[in-house]
Amino acid sequence: MSTTETHDCCHAYIPTVNNAWMILSKHREIRNRLHALNAEKLSSLVSPIGTGQLKANFQMNQLMSLLTISTREETKSKEEAKGPGLPCENCTSKDASKGRCFECCKFMCDFCLKTHQRFLETRDHKIMTLEEVKKQGAPAMTQQVKCEKHKGEVKKLYCESCQQLICRDCTIIDHRDHKFQFIDEVAGRHVKNLKSDIENATAVKDRIQQSLEEIKTTKFNINVTAVQMGKDVDKAIDQKIQSLEQQRKALKKEVEAKTNVKIGNLEKQENDILTKMKNLKSAIDFTENALQSTNVNILSLSSEAGSRLKSLTRIQFKGQPCEKDTLFFQDDDQKFQNILKSMMKVLENKNQYDAGHQPGRPGNYGYLRHYYGNE
């Protein structure tokens, strides 16, 4: 089976996308769990980066192995079942696996299982049938992390200095004089740190959600205001009879233009914040799902997941709507004959009106309607 890996953005990279979708379509329950791990974006995540340059996604690999077992079991009596099923991971025969060694973390064919139970070094290993593996689920798919540099060595230590998993031999040369501990000893602290990162990121997500609600309300109020302003514009223009017909059109266009500008600005702000919201939610969901996995998986992903959460949390954004939901329609009938074109305007705030309006002077008794939306 191809190895599932993790991008820096916390999305999964699955080399065999078509095969993954075939399996997902048959198993709704596990498919939903994979979706929670961002597997719904499989078709867009075929990366040009070659396998091996990304970190292994243990959680996804476990689920994909379970899916493969289930699919082969369901189709083994049908004509479309091709190949021997899940191949043996212990020998070169490629015979169908009949069980899994819990200690060795390998699926084995019938011959290897019998041999495994005869050797003195492995006869006490826990052997599980495929049915038992499916029944127990992901915990039965626990994998040992093998060292890439030292053949046969298992990564059982965590280097605090380099923030990575290492094996015993790594401590002799590459990580000599570094601070390292056993995985189980350091995992708890990383879990605590990641939970703290999730809390901070969730707080930012909540503020973003509030901003989105305010923007939505503001957009609604502006649209309601625009409708009402259109009616008032009609009423004012109708009172001026034929001479105001052209002015009516101009005012409506001005209302529409200002409304479009406001809505456009708010939609741009909304899209920017939605992007930040999606990134935060994706990182939070990924980290929360990682915390449900094994300590090995947590330590493998903690640095990237924590770094991404911190990075997204530090992103600055303007929480308040960039536009106000207020518009003004000005109609001063006393000035109609002299300053028709300059007197009737669509304004965005009252200060624009006050600057040119001087109460008490003859010919300056105007009409101003203030629209507050739903305030």
C-alpha cells in the first residue's frame, strides 16, 4: 500500500487518489473519519513532491489499511476481486495476508505466520487475524517508526533539541549531547502545548465568526436601506414632476453605485476572513484528530501542527466591518430651482450633509432622512 503523508498545511497526500476514492465510496463510516482528516480534498492534493519527502501520516495510513482489508474481504467472492488481497509485508511472495503481528507491526501470509510462531524470538508475539484487526480498528494498526539511517532500529526516543523522533543509534553520533527522552515521557507535555494552541486558535476563530456575522448583518442592512432609499428617491422625484425624471435616474444610479461599493468592499473583507477561518478550522480539526491518535503520531506531527496553529493565530485581521450600514438621502425643496443637480445627493454619513447645511438662513430649510438599517 502507498504511504500516506502529511503536507505542511496539515492536509493529507495520498499517491493513489483513484484507488482511495474507490475504497471511500464503499465505507461510509471510515470515509467520514478520513474526511475529518481532510481527505475530502484528495483529488486536489496530488503533490509534485515525491513520496518520502513528507512526514508519514500514521493516522491516515492506519485507516487506509483498514479500508483495504475491508474492501478485499467484501470482494473476495466476486469476479472484480483481483490479486491476492492485502499482500504479505514480511516476505517477497506477495501472498494474501492472513493476520498481523502486533509486535512487528506487519501483515503476514499464512506461511510467515506459522514460521513466526515457531521461531524462539517471535513465538510469543501477539498474532491477530484480519477479522480481529477489523473489529479492533485503528488501535490494532499501531506502527513502529523505523529509523531511516539505522537499519532495523526503531525510533523510541524524542530529541528535544531537534524536535524529532530518533532511535538509540542516533544518540551516538547525530544527536550526541542533545537532550532527549523516551516518547511516553515527553508526549504528555506536547499534548498539553497543543491543547493550549487549540484554545488560542479557537478564540481567534470565535472572533472571526463574530466578525462574519456582523458583516452579514451589515450587508443585509445596507440592502434593506438601499430598497428604502429607492422608495424615498421615487417620492421626492415624483413631487418635482417632469423636471425631475432625469434626476430620479441619476439618484438611483448613485444609490446603486454606493451600495455596490459598500457591498463589494464588505464581500472582499468577508472573503479574506473566510479564508482565514477555513485555514484555522482545518488546522484545528487536524490537530484535534491527531490528539486522538498514538503518542508516536502526536510527536511526529506536534511541531508542524503547533507551528501552523501559532502562525494562523498571529494573523492580524480587521474584525469590524469596513463599511457602515448607513446612507442618507438629502432633499431640500427650497433650493430646488437654483441648485437642483448639486443639492440632491446620496450620502454615506451625516457629516457630509452638515458641512454644507447652515440652519437659520433663508432658503436652507432642507429635508434629511437617516437610514440606520436594523439598528
